[in-house]
Amino acid sequence: MESLHSILNLLGYAFAKQKDYQQAEKHFAQSVAKSSGFAYGYYNLGLSELRQQKYAEAKAAFERALKQDNDLAKARYNLGVTEGKLGNFK
């Protein structure tokens, strides 16, 4: 049986595929609230926030994902994209 955080993550993914990033964000946030060590949950949360132009929140989520799994290359890449959106690269 899937754990609750995994089910919430899958629901978030389904909303993200439909481009309903607000609902996706809600489910990803619930997912990481149930399992704070879930790197992919934070990564997905960051993506949903990035798509909504919530750059500061996305940055925090990607950083949290990397804290859980430093080798999560997709989180590192999107952290760089987010930093660019925030104007932190000149």
C-alpha cells in the first residue's frame, strides 16, 4: 500500500499535468508535510511554484529538496533557473 505522502504527491502530479499548478502546489505541500524527508516532494513543490512565478517559494523548495538529496540534479538545475528569475545572476 502506498504511503499517504506518495498518494498526495501523485495527486499533485496529476494536477500539474493538467496545468493546475495551484492545486498541484496544495497537494505537494501536503505531501512534504507528511514526510519532511521526501526530496521529490520538495522538487515537485518547487516546480509548481516556479510555474506560478512564486520564485522565492520555489527557491526554498528546491533548496530543501537538495538538502534531502544533494544529488538530485533536476532540483539543482531548477534552482539555477529560479535564481535567474530572481535576478541573482548578472
